[in-house]
Amino acid sequence: MPKLKTRKAAAKRFRATGSGKIVRRKAFKNHLLQHKSSTRKRTLSQMAVVNERDEENVRLMLPYL
């Protein structure tokens, strides 16, 4: 069976935890930060678990994750 290709764009955005869940960065932390509160920016800095409905699509893009 041939090797499967990894979607490189997805590989840069997702990674797996030790328990096998997929985590991602949160949106809205790139620019226009001066009017956002420190609490909000700190919360956006944390990783988030990918929703179970989207997880199957991410796993198809990353066959060796």
C-alpha cells in the first residue's frame, strides 16, 4: 500500500496530546490587541481541543498524527 500524504497546512496547525486528542490554537490573537483585555488575550493564548465533529476531518488530513 502506498504512503499517504500529509496536508502540510494542517500539520502546522494541529498536534496530538498524549491521550490522543487533537489540539489547536485559538483565533483572534494576531493583531488589534491593544483594545482586548489582558484576561482575554491570556485565555486566547491557551490551546483548545478540536471539536469531536471536526476531529475526523483533521485525522484524514494527518494520517500519521
